[in-house]
Amino acid sequence: MKERPILFSGPMIRALLDGRKTQTRRIVKPQPTEQVYQIYHSANFAPSDPLDQDVPDFAREIHCLYGAPGDQLWVRETWAEDGIGYTYRATNETWPHHWAPSIFMPRAASRIQLEIVDVRVERVQDITTADACAEGVPGCRDDLSNVHAVEFFKALWDQINGARPGYSWANNPWVWCLTFKRLTP
């Protein structure tokens, strides 16, 4: 088992804490060609260590940097030291002191740990309504009337990735779909 950091925004931290977020999509870098993806997908190779001798060259091209099932992720979020420990902007936005960016959060300050249970590769526009709800978008309900979930996700995707060349919803980039369970209460 390996452990890696992962960044989440305030709204997604709240969705994690509420139990609404069990998936995340992250851009595959570099973007694979259609042919590489089809071979990878049809051969059903699990993400693994890129130095593993048994992994064919085409699978190395799209190695998941976030890990494989069983690996753990510790969540980085906007935070601050409060004199006796840490406080977090996602759940304490009115705290008047200086916030530290999530990228600088040390492992010891992380309050959320996740275990990866599934990893797959797909185009961002292939997201289903159920997957959009698992991404923690607002408005999802237990019944099947979540007709706007994908539209919410599309707007969120473009808010986060739309300004980056080639990564907007309209460009339909390849993404890692990580499904996880929360380990911390």
C-alpha cells in the first residue's frame, strides 16, 4: 500500500465530510491516444508501478499517479495553525487569521484519509448521473430525479479546469476516475 496527497476545494471537502463524495476525476497526463486507451481498456491492466517489468509499454504511458485500489490518499485542503492544532477553511470560513494554501499542507495536518477502491480511465463527458452524484455535486437526491447532476458537474469541471488548454469540458479530455472510501470519521 502506498500513500499519496490529493488536493480538494472547500465545497468538495464539505461533500467528503457529508459522505456525498466518493469519486473524483483527475486529468490523465499526458493525454493518451485513442489506440493506447483501447488496448489498455481491453487488456484490463490495473494501474501499477511504472517500473514493474510485467507492465507493457503502452500501460506505462497512462500510469495513474494517484495510485491503485488499496492505496491511500491523504487530503490537502486550505488550513491554518490555530495555536493548539489546526483549523480548516472548509468548515471554519469565518476564522480571522491567515489561511495557508492546500498545496502547503503537511501530512500531520490532514484530517481526511481515503482508500482507493477502483480506478478507471474514461473521457470526462462519459460521466453518468450516478457518477456525477458520487462526485458530490449539489442537488443529488436518493430518488432517481437527479437530471441536473451532470450539468452541475460540467460547470464545476470547467470552473476548475476550463482555463487550462485542452482540459475543458468541450475538449473532452481523458480522466482518471478514482472511487474511494473515507477511512477517517
